[in-house]
Amino acid sequence: MRIAIEDELAAGRLNVVLPEIPMFTTPVYVLHAFERQLPLRARLFIDFLVEALGVSRLSL
Amino acid sequence: MTTILERTAGLLAFVRTVDAGSFAGAARSIGASPSAVSKSVSRLEQRLGVRLLQRSTRTLSPTSEGAAYYEHVAPHLRAIEEADDIVQVPGNVRGVLRVTVPSTFGRPLISAWAGSFLERYPDIKLDLSVTDRRVDLIREGFDLAVRIGELEDTNLIGRSLGVLQYVLGASPEYLQRRGIP
């Protein structure tokens, strides 16, 4: 997956091949068992993950 | 004579042990050792004069007294924990966050993201586990689990983080030798 090779792509050790061919995508979830409301620290971390995934060059 | 603090520790240990189904899972969620949790529950049982857990079976489960006690005590403990959160704002947010992620996330998380997150919220302590093993979030005492792929039937709550795309990669040397497809 692209996210796993982000460093290599940035450093030029790997290139993306056949970028015009759409590769399959897979969804990502974060799971929890907090019933009523997520504790603030969990909410902030999830927001942070969403933001980080968006900024690193992934297709979302 | 047990102090109120010692009593509360026992209640927490017991409730978390029932939630997780094991001392190890409870210990992880509390940040104590499994033996400390086990001793805490034993002291509670001694104080009450009642067996709360069945230790003879392979998985730990409550006795009927333990189940009744749990039903009474657990909601209050949960309410107290939620009360901690009511007074927190991003400026003062604190506490331990136990997260498990697959290895695909492990590297970018550790090398880049976690640092920025912890810088932004310096009083949050991140307990991060990186594994491709299928983790049982509740039994192993985690707060959050990142999962890649479609969700199976689960009684957990899932929030979408987006989508990952597979790409084909090749080294520059390989492309030079074999040509660009």
C-alpha cells in the first residue's frame, strides 16, 4: 500500500509504476468500545489520524 | 480497615476484569500488572466475604454474586470515568490512550504522526501497539484499534478514517534494467 512505502517514494528509492491503472482500494476504520461518548483524548487522536491520512499523499 | 482508595482500586480491578475477561486485559486498561489486579480483586472478595470470579475455568467469568455486584457497580464507575472527561478541553487534555494499529500504519505513525500529536497534546500518554495479529480490543484492554479492510460483524463501534490505495512500486534500478511498463 502506498502508505507503507511513503518514505521510499519520497526518497526516490521506489517509483510508482503504471499509475494510470486504478488499483484497488481498501477502507480503513478505527474501532472502539466506548458506548456513550468518546473520551476527549480519543476523539482528538481520531481527528488527528484522519488529518494525517489526508495530508500524506494517499487517495482518500 | 480498608480506606476508600483501596476499595475503589478493588472495584476498578473487578469491573475491568469482567469487561476484559482476563486479568491481563484488565491490567492493560488500568496500567497495572496482572498480579496487582488479581490481588486487588482477591482483597475485594475477602472484604465482601464472597467469591466474585470463577477462577477454575479457563476464561475468567463472574460468579452469580459477581455478576449481580458488577451490574450495580459498573455503571457508577463508568459515570465517574466519564466525569473526568467533562472538564477537559483540548488545552488541558490528558490521560493514557491505548491504541493498536497494523504494521502498515506502524511506521508512519511512529516516525511522523505520533510525534506531532504528542507535541500538540503533551499530557496525553500514547500506549501504541503495532501488530498484524487480529486484536480483541476489549479483552486486551485497548481504547482504539485501527483496522484495514471491511469490518466484519462486530459489536464495536467503527468510524471510517478513509481509504488506502494500493500502488505498484519498483526501484529506479529495476526500471532501468527492465524498462518502464
